[in-house]
Amino acid sequence: VKRPWECKVFGTACTPETPIGSCMVSSEGACAAYYNFGRLSKIAERSTSNAHQ
């Protein structure tokens, strides 16, 4: 099973506005949820790690 970020079209050709797969069509789908909320946690994680350096 691939994770959303392992898909070569995730976040580029496949977004909630231009879905390619079913997991991006629904706002409750794994890809759409990660696209909308997962990116925020990665940004916060980077900010936190940079602050500790």
C-alpha cells in the first residue's frame, strides 16, 4: 500500500481541485486529508526542528 506522498502525481497533477483517484475526490479520502492537513504538520515539524538548532 502506497502512502499519499509516495504517489508520483500526489500534490502535483492530483489535488482536491483536480483529483485523479478516488481517495482525492472525497474530502474524507486519505490523499485529500493528507493534502489538506498533513502538509501543515510537516511545516510545523520543520519550524520546530529549526528552532532547536
